[in-house]
Amino acid sequence: MPATPHRSPPVSLFGIRVRVHVSWLIMAVFIAWSLASGSLPMLYAGLPAGAYWATAVLIVVGLGVSIVLHEFAHALVGRLMGAPVNRITLFLFGGVAELNEEPKRPLADLLMAAAGPAFSVVLGLALALAAGQARLAGTAPAVVMGLGYLATLNLVLAAFNLFPAFPLDGGRVLRALAWMATGDLGKATRLAARVGEALAVLLIALGIAALFTIDVTGGLWWVMVGLFLRGAARGTLTDQEARQTFAGHAIAELMAKSVETVPSDLTLARFVDDRLLASRHPLYPVVEGGRWIGVVRAEDVLRIPRDDWAATTVRQICTAAASTPSAGLLDDASEVMGRMQALEVERMPVVHRGVVVGIVTLRDLLGSLELWKRFRPAAAS
């Protein structure tokens, strides 16, 4: 799926895409402002306002780099353990390393989960040592303050991530230990997710209490973190249930068999009038002589000047089949779902012998999960 407006274009490092969600940028501005106007003047009084702002910017940039390195520690250990990471995203409450697939062994899960906090502890101690050496060397106060504060933030980052609320690192450690004890990844994931939900609810309750008794800002922050953790735990549990439920089932059982295709020689003017405005699908497979040659979307048409629509065919603007993610008719549904999530594809053609025979969407897969849980309980157990 193309990069959306709320995310930065991805940057690739060591084969892993790194992106910044707009929520992180908003949070970065808020953190810089709160540091420059509150925390730093309180801790280091008597300096010019410019020194506080310079330090705040240094801290925010350093925090972003620290979070990316924390996630890279997960990613590199995952690569060593045979569980490659597809991308890293900085977002509101930190960062996430997104796995292509779950680790195959509990020990791999444990080592991957522990790698991030362990790196943050080492980095925090190294920064504290650097801050001490900078102070002795008479380095500018902004640099000394920035290094010292970053050291503290990295230790806080490690401690926060070790909170046993799945999908935080501490929750993944809990899952790995439960997996070792039960030998069942599904049971271990459900246990860790439910513990995470319970702790999130507790955090929300404490935050609400703090709103009226101790500190409004701190209480609101606890509530926000609790809501995020609760949503993340539920989302992870749903994803795990879907993968477990669909495993062993061909995508042919879950795809939509009715597919609206468009002939390759259809002009854009006819495509817009006869198909796009009538059926409003986000993606149309393009066929030529009955064979699938690519896909066309509304945004593809909008890149062409309107005056050229009558003389331009769908074939000329479509994305080629070779560049379009697709599924085979007999592909495992669990594997297809994981591939769609990894590639950030909401909709995927299902192809058999060069012919589009269906369409699968993430929304339909989640809808099927709910139906299967209600009418086929044995399959979801």
C-alpha cells in the first residue's frame, strides 16, 4: 500500500524499513516544549532560554535515535533467530519492530524481547558516563544536560518496556516463559494479552484517580498509555486468533469469488463512468484475453490529465501483475494474512493459472474470523 499522509516515506537500513508516524512528530514537539519550558529550567536553573531549547532539541533527536536503536536490537536478534523484521515505525508511545512471522521457538521469542531493554540499559549507562566525562572536560552545559537527560530516558525506556503488558517487551517475555511452560504459543499469547489488558485497565483506573487527587497531567498520561496498551493487547490477540484459526485453510475458502475486472483496452473515460463511479471499488484487476496483466486504482487515473482520459487506456496506466502482491488459490490463509500485513496491502487478487478468481481483503478476513468464532468454535480453539 502506498505511504499514507500520516506517515513519512520509509527509509531502509540493513534491509529494514524505518518510518516516522505523524503522532511521533506531534509528541516530539510536545516533549521539546515541555523540556525547554519546564523540566530543564527546574533541574538546571540560571541558564539562557536558548540553552534550554538547544538541549531540548538535542534530547528529542537523541530519544528518537535511541528508540530506533532499541527496535533494531530486536530486529537484529530476530534475524539471527530466523524471525526477520519487516519494518520499524516510530509512533506516539515509542516504536515497534514488526515481525514478518512469529518466532518458531520460545527461546527465540525470549531473546528477541529482552534484546531491546538490554540495549537501552547499556546505552543509558554509556550516555551517563559520557555526560560525566563531558562535565569534567568543561563541555557546553547544553551538551552535558542533553547527555544526562538522555541517559535517564533510556533507562526509563528500558523499565517501561519491561512492564509485563503485552505487546510490550515485558509482555513478550511473559509470553515466552508461558510458551516454555505450556508448549502452546496460542495459549501463551492469550495469557500474555489478557494480563496486558488487566494491567492496562489498572493503569487507566490509577490515571483517573490521579486526575482528581494528585496530578492532572500525569493522570491523563497514565490514562492515554493504558488505553494504548489495552488496544494493542486486543489487536495482538485478534491477530493471533486469526492466524491460528485460518492456519491449514486455503484462501479459496475466505476470498470473495465475485470479482469485477476491466478489459485492458477500456479508456479511462469509460472506466471512470462505467466502473469506478458505479461500483466504487478501491482496486480493479485488469485483464487481456482473459489473462490478468495488472491492477488499476482511482489514484492511478487522477495522475493523468482529464483531457487525456478519452485517449488513454487502462493498460497504459495499470500497475503490472509482476509488481502487484497476489495470492494463489490454494495458499494458506494464515500465510496470506501475514503477507498482507507485512506488505501493508488491504486488498489482494487471488490468481489461479494466470486468471483472477477472487479478491481477499483484511476486513473480510477479520469478518470471517468473527463468524468462525461464533459458528465454528472448534476451529478457533
